Amino acid sequence: MYRYLIHTRGFSLPSYGVMMVIAYFAGLYVILREARRVKLDASKLESLTLWILVGMIIGARVWYVIEMWNYYSQNVGAIFRVWEGGLVFYGGFIGGFVGGLLYLKVSKLQFGKVADVFAPGLALAIGIGRIGCFLNGCCFGKVTSSWIGVEFPRRWNPPVYETHLRNGWIQPGASHSLPVIPTQIISAIDLLLIFGVLLFLRKRKPFDGFLFYLFLGLYGLHRFIIDFFRYYEGNALILKYITLSQAFSIALMIISLVFIIRGLKT
């Protein structure tokens, strides 16, 4: 939509990158505030967020490239231009989880307590990040004739426009993409609602780790549903019906349910 906030011959400021920075610091603010509330070492959590951030970026990019391999196989150099957009939460979750566990092992912090501190901030950060996806024109929905459909302009060739052009759905030189479901905005709203729920429950949690497992379940449910409306390349589907992300969503919901039930019983 507005892929660059500033774009001149000598300087470009991508909106996606700006929103990622805002998302990171907004999430970090919530995390550190929660850390002080429960009396955790804020300096250790700052270091932990960096480990998680690096793992998330690597994992999220790898997953996105796999899902959009039809494009990246022909544009190999674009794989490394992360600032142009194209990150998948589940890839980031796996990468960030691995990075976080490595640091927790070194710092000897308690997993459940730390995970609960991170859960609301993570939901907020992802929600803000989805706004960046909308501005960038990535992570878009399927073509629709509904009134909610959004057309993305040709200017700066956003991923949605390039995809429609590559598939032959629009003619070269078309001013806009076809109207698509704004799944990025829907996701942003859902994540902000999840953020609100986690904030409301943070002083009412029955055990350490509850907020984190609840976040996994709620996000898994959200992602499973929203993926029916998102556009994916054919190689992103498994069993011809669901996406790899939806399969991971089912796993997250099961894990969430198992750990919450176990936690409530102890």
C-alpha cells in the first residue's frame, strides 16, 4: 500500500522495516514492564530478547521463502532482502524458541515465569508487525469481490501485485492488483484482542506458563482460521487442503490444551 515512507534516489525508508522496529520496541516495553512487576532481572530479559529476535528473523524468513519458493527460485537475491518484508510467524516462533531456550539454559531463568512475561508483548509485537505486512503488500489474502477487498497499487511493485502479474491475473502495466482480502489487518485486530485478553489475565493466572500456553492456543486458532483466507503458492499446501502453517496451528492448539490441563491439575 505504502511500501516506502520515504523513497528518493539516494535513500529509501521501507514501511515494513519501520513497523518491525516499532513492533520490537513496543513488545520490549511491555515485556520489561511485566518483568519489573514480577521482579525478574530486566537486564537478562533484554539479552534474551536479542537472542530471540535473531532466531525469529532467521526462522521466519526461511519459512516464508519455502512457502513462496516459486518466486524466490527465480529471484535468489531477494531472499536476503528481509527489510522488504516476508516473514512467517511459525518459522519465527521455532527460531525464536530455539534462541530463547539456549539463553535460558545459560542464564538459568525459570521458563514458565519468563514465558508468561513475554506472552503479552509477543502478541502486541506480532499485531503491530501485521500492519507492516499490509503497508508492504505481503502476507495478503485471496482475491475477492467482497466490499472488504483491497487493491494494491503498482507503485514499488508490492508482492501482491507481482504475484497477480506472474500468475497472469492482471495485465502488464495494470494500475492495481486485483482486490484481495486484507488478512493482514484482520490478523492485526485479532492479535490486539489476544494482547488484551493476556493483559487481563496476567494477575489471575493459575500457574506459571499459563499465559504463554494460552497465547499459543489462541494464536493457533486464529492462524488456522485466517489461513483459509490467505493466498499461498501451491507448494505451501499439504494434503491438498491445509497449509503447513495450519498443520503447525493444530499442533500448537494441542500442545496448549495439554499443558494447560496438566497445569490446572497440579
